[in-house]
Amino acid sequence: MRYSRIAATGSYLPAKVLTNFDLEKMLNTSDQWIRERTGIERRHIAADGETTVDLAEHAVRAALDAAGCRPEDVDLIIFGTTTPNLFFPNCGVLLQARLGCRGVPAFSVETACSGFMYALSIADKFVRAGEAKRALAIGAETLSRITDWTDRSTAVLFADGAGAVLLEPAEAPGIVSTHLHADGGYWDLLYSGGGTDLSKPSRAITMKGNDVFKIAVNTLTKSIEETLAANRIVPAALDWLVPHQANLRIIQATARRLDLPMERVITTVQDHGNTSAASVPLALDFGVRSGKIRRGDLILLEAFGGGFTWGSALIRY
Ligand code: UT7
């Protein structure tokens, strides 16, 4: 039996930092409200002209460096994003041209905040099937481009960044199991228009935050329980939970329901805000590079977002 494992992780945040105090000057909001309701203190915002693929390229090169691999070694690129540079070609293709590994399959998945979870799950299957040896699963976003900066209910939440993992074949399971779901019945609770549906011309993120919050906590708890049950383990067996970084209260509520102490939860939402598809690989890379996550640790990743789409993965790092 052939498995895949994470050879290395990488991430990138644009240089510009926007604090809650900066937002106080732009909107009718306060540092206190944002901290209490979301846990966010600051976030990174792409410079003018800096694109989703630019951020992803930095993250991917960091992962390749950490793995001691060259771009030519990559034979599959799966790019999770909800803020693509272009309608087409997809971001995976644009990134491939920069890396120089021409000819290898490259595509994007548009499952909003779950984009990385979907990318990871698909990449794992390619490696297990022997159709790829070194596969990149990426989550990268420039959500600042589709944020309505006059809408305080969303402008304080979303931000920019990128994260990537390089998968390689392994004798023992690194990606132990992945579990993906979607329910399109909820599409209008969280969406961005500006596509070919002319009845939804605005690109600005539109969200019924309260409804999303409640469904997110319930769904993420069930998603984690599904993954634990599939592997016949209890929460206490986990070394780390690396959750989607949308709101500290969602993360705390999920951890509480699972009886998982916050000391074993990687949280970056305070510094990164909600970076959608980038949030889980950014948090994973932060955990690895800060020395918290070590080789051999058992980790549960999860994300939930627009669609709704959601997914979780158990990995042995
Ligand atoms: O990543 C994809 C998944 N996304 C999520 O998981 C996000 C889920 N939702 C949330 O995180 C939260 O619902 C929010 C952070 C978006 C909002 O927090 P909330 O506790 O649900 O607040 P709310 O929407 O119920 O609003 C409470 C009050 C309202 O005022 P009134 O009607 O009580 O007078 C809002 O107008 O807070 C007001 N408000 C703000 N006040 C200051 C909303 N945004 C702001 C703001 N600053 N930025």
C-alpha cells in the first residue's frame, strides 16, 4: 500500500499590516469589538499590484526549500483559492509558468475557505494512486480585493496570505484520512458575485455572519467527530488541532465541545484574520516553523466556508 506524507510546508504574508486601530479610522468600529467578537488584532493586506499567485509563489518556494526540492521536481499543482488572478487560466497554471515545471497537471479548486482541504485531499489521492510523486496543495487569497471596505461587518474579518504543502510518497500514512462535504443549499449565506451571473454583479463578500457562525460550530464539531470515528481515536489522542482561522470564538467553541484544551490548538487568527483557503496551511506552517508541531505528531486539520463546503483531515506529520 502506498501513502502520501507532508514533505514540507511553506507560507507567505504580504508586508503591509492593518491593525484594528487602523480600521477604527476607516469604519465605525473599535479594537475592543473586533477582539471580543473575533479575536482578530491585525491582518496582512497585499500591496497594490501584488496578486494571489505572487503570494502563493513565495509560499511554495518556502516549502520547496524546506523539502530540499527544486521546482522541476513538482509533478502536480492543486491551487485552492476564491480570489483567482483571472477567470482563466487558473492560478495553478499561472504558478506553474513561474516555477518552470511545464507540462505537469495544474488546476484550481474553488471551494472558498475549504479550498486547501479539498486540494490536500485530491493531491493525496494522486500520490496514493502513483500518478504523482511530488504534489503541491496550496491555499492562497487576496480577499482584500473583494472586501467592501465600507462594510464593517465583513471588512474587519478578511485578509490576505498563502500557504502550501508538498506531498511525497511514503511507506506509512502521513495523510491518514480526509473527509470532504458540501451543501449548496446554503450558498446565499456567504458569497461573492461579479461572475457571469449578471444578477449578482458585486464582488464584495456578502455574509449573514450570525447564521454562518452557528452552522460553522455545529458542522465543524461533526466533521471532526467523523474523522476521529473513522480512525477509531478520541480527541485526547490528537497532538494538535489546526482549525480554519475564521473567528477565535468558533475555534474555542469547537475545542470546548471536543474537550480539547486550547494549549493543543494552533491559533493564528489574531495575527492573520480570516484568509479563507490560506488559513489552514498558514496555521500549519506557523505551527511547524515555531517548533510547536514536530515530526510524528498526530494533527487534525479542518475548514468550513462558503457553499457551504467543509472538510477535515487526520495527518501524521
Ligand atoms: O470563513 C468562512 C466562515 N465565516 C465565518 O465563520 C464567520 C462567522 N461569523 C462570525 O464570525 C460572526 O458572526 C461575526 C464576527 C461576523 C459577527 O459577530 P456577531 O457576534 O455574530 O455579531 P452580530 O453580527 O450579531 O452583530 C452584533 C452587533 C450588531 O449591532 P446591533 O444590531 O446589535 O446594534 C452589528 O451591527 O455588532 C454590530 N457590528 C459591529 N460593531 C462594531 C457588526 N460588525 C461590527 C464591527 N464593529 N466591525
